Amino acid sequence: MPSNVTSDAYLFAKKSYDILVVGGGTAGLALASRLSETPELYIGVLEAGQDLSADPFVKSAGGWLTTAYGPAYNWGLETLPQTAAAGQKMSVPRGKLIGGCSAMNAMMWTRASKPEYDALVTMGNPGWSFDDLVPYFKKSQSHTPQDNKILPGTATVTAYEGLEGPVKTSYNTWYSSLINPFIKSLAELSFKVNANPNGGDLTGLINCQRAVDIATGTRQHSGVTYLDRATERPNISVLVGAYATKILFSNNTEELVATGVEIDVDGVKYVVNANKEVILSAGAYKTPQLLELSGIGKESILKKYGIIPRVDLPVGENYQDHLMVNMNFGLTSDAQSALNVIPVTSDAKPEPGKDAQSTVTGGPFLFTTLKAATSCEQHAALLNLLDSYLASQTLTPLERVQFQIQRQWLASPDSTVAEVEVMFANLPGAAGLPLPDGQMTAWLPGAHLHPVSRGSVHIASSDPLASPAIDPKYLSRDYDLHALTHVVRFIQKITKTGPLACQISGSLVPPADAETDEQLRTYIKSNIATVFHPIGTAAMAPREIGGVVDPSLRVYGTKNLRVVDASVIPLQLGATPMSTVYAIAEKAADIIMAAL
């Protein structure tokens, strides 16, 4: 355990902190580390989990399937039964350890397209455009270019990538032998290689970067990157095993002034004081829960659980997540016998625990638009569905702005906004799942990146140690079900095209007899999955349209309480969120320093 990480709550609480950060995860540690670069500021971080950075599953790039679902690493949260998704209750893993989700996720490092960040400005958040954020993306990253024969464009670092940031990123060095047929089949369908996916246009076939140190094959999470850089600084301390139960306020001014945080450590309550700011970086599930427990949220919900309302805000609303359908295809006997891994360079050697087991992390993925993945008739039908929602009087003001933006993206003939993702695993062990007879299957899951269903995260009890009620309302709007059906059809088309068609014997999941759209929709409802990218539950937007925080990330109605995590992202991004969360933390550090 680093010298600035402690489990001694008594000594931690006796110290005086200028800034208190709740959550030692992706954003929290990045922010705390940057703030601690100012020696006169004393930074305290509260983390409910432990420091498991030495755990082999956390360290290894190939250990993410264990960390993502293992009870030792996450909160063990699940959704309420999803009415429109066959009543399923779904696991929604969130990191409960030093590093948070960056210490237990699949390490994918992607950046959304320029219009998606520019939409933040359209929604009333000046200073958050793509161009505004590029310096912060670069500040967090230290990318290692790699010449390889899988996809071109990886041998150089573009002007949009960082070289000196804390988080090392790289590419895989081994890939499934099925990758080349996949790439060639996409080329026959006119999908081009994108050698600069971080430059403002993610669409196309990309070689996905990953937060992995290529020299050691180890995961790069915020604990071993940002926090390690601050280890020798005497002005930053991290308390592990600390459950934040309530934000404490002074009522001496018109705006609430946060004075500290009440915590529970092994059943004993402590108060940790903050002289200047309290920052919530507890994530899209725990941040709204803590706000509501502290009296900030919808009055009807707070009063239901006996909590005195302090600020009436739509906390916990606007929940969004990426939706995914798993698809598995049988391989021909020739493909089975030839299944292998191929190196990207002649001297590459597979090393278990490095990239030889890193499965879907990194590799050729396709990001594209719904227009490119559908027929003219299907695309027109999706536009009509969005128009019907916009004509409705039941939309919230925030939803109306969001849907107008999403319709513009969908309608644009030259859109660069990724609405569909097709993944392809890197190794036979992940590219296929073992069948009873030991055969393998090709795995090509598809994701719907800009759903229109909106859910919520709210307290279900006044008990701060209880889990919140997570209701994503998956598929509650037909648009999402129709879009996912088109994604399934699109992937089926890919597997029947060019060289890949010679490798595929048929569809296993969905079952081959699910031929009609109605049959596919029935399958999707029962088998929909999430990609675990929740956002939006403390949305950055004007208060009058449903925002919870302003462009400086300050909670409305408070003077010194901010939110710095994925919950502030008001509209889902067509990319994995980790690199954006780091950029938010980097920008937040500058915002906070300018305000002090």
C-alpha cells in the first residue's frame, strides 16, 4: 500500500483538508493527483474499497473478466426488473477499489467524434467542445505507437494523442487469425480503415487502443498512474474502506456550503472536514445516491424516505447506457482447424497474462452510423420514430434537446457520429465460446450507442449502505428495439460477405431459426446486455431544462459542491467513456484551481 493510502479512519479524520474527494476511482484519483501538484492545497480522498493494485487479476491485462464480475472488486449492483426486456434483472458492475472502474474494466481507450462533444455546448455548456477538450485528452495519455500488419496507421502518434500523460496506452500485439477475413469482408462492404480515430471522427474500422503498458502487459488504472505520481507528496491522503454516508452543509448563506462528509468505517461514523470544496467522484450510481441522502434531489423521493429536502434537482434522472446484443457464429471445420493467433511483428512472443489473454480489449472494431447499417426504408422508419417522440408533450425539456440533437445526427448524410459498434474478439478463447464438443465460435457482439430510452437511479432507502434502485428502462422506447434489430441484421450481413463467409457455418446466437424481425425482437428482449457505460445521472446542463450541475461542474444551489465523474455527461457518447472521464477530471482540476 502506498504511503499516502491508509485504512486508519481516526487519524485521517483528524487532519484538515482543503478539498475532499469522494471516490478513489477513475476521475477521483486523477483529479486529486492534479490538485495535489499545488503544495499548499491539502487533498483528502475517500474510497469505499481497498487498494488491490498488487492483485494479479487487477495488474494483468488478461484479468478483466475476473475483476469485472468478481465480488472482491465491485459493488455487486443490479438493475430492477426491466419490463420491456422480458423482466430481466441485470448485473451492472462498478469498481469498488483504488482505481475504480479503470482497475476492473476492459481497458478500451476510445474517444467519441467531434459533434458529440460539441453537442455539450449546444446543450448549454460553454467550454466543453471537442476543441476545448483535446488538450485534456492529451494531458491524460502517454501513447506508445506500434507498427503492425493488422491495420495501418498505428506506427505514429497523431496530433490528437498525448505522449507525456500518466496513463500509458498501446495496441495488442496478438490477434485472432479470423481478424483478416473480418477486415476484408468489411472492405467489400465499403467500410474503410480509420487511422486517426482520436481526431474527431471515430467512424470506420479502427485498431482500438487500450490502457495497457505494452512493456509489461499490465493494466494502467488511475491508482498506478495518477496516484503513484503523487505518492511522495505530503499533501494528499487516501482513506480506504470508507463509505460516504452524507455530505454535511452549513446553512449560513443562501447557497448551501459543503463543510465535509460523514463516513462509515466498519460501523463507526466519522466526520471529515473540508475547508474549500467537496467533490463527488463516486460514479453514475453512487453519486446520485449520495446527493439524495444529503438532501439534494427530487423532493417527492427525499420526503418518501424521511430526508429533509435542501435543493430540488432532478438528481438520478437521465440515466443512459450502451445496449448490446451478443452474437455467436459457428465455424466451418476448415476454420476450426486453422484457428490460431498471429503476431503483428515478426519478433512478437506471446506472454500469458499480458496480451495473449487480453481478449476483446483492443483490436479491430467497426464504428459506424445507423444510416450505413440500414436500408433506406429502415433508416426512414427510425427517423419517423424520433419525430413521433419529438411531437409528444411528455418529453422533459432535457429529452427534447437531446432528441433534436440525436435526430440531426441520424438524418445527416455525412455524419461522423458512431451509432453502431461491431466488436470482434482478439483471440480464439474470446473470439469464440467453447461448445460442448470443444469447438469454438466466432463472437461478434453489436452495440447500439445512442439509445433514446431514459432511466433513473434513486435511493430505495434512507440507509446509506443499501444499494440504490437502478432502473435503466432498457427498450422502453421502441426506437431502441428497432435499432438493435437492425444491428443484428447488419452483423449477419457481414458474416455472409467475402472471406468471412467462408469461415462461418451459421448463426448459433441468435438461433438460426430466428428469421423474422419479430423473432429477432423476441430474442433481443430476453438477451439484451449492457456494455456497462452508465452516464447522465447528474447532468451538466442549464437548470431550467433539467441540469444538476453547471459548466463548472458545481451542483446548482450550492457554493462549493461539485461532481466530477461520468454522471455529468448529459448525452451518451458513441465510444467507451474512460478516456473522456479522465479528460473531465483534468479539465475539472483547472476549473477548480481557477476558482480558488
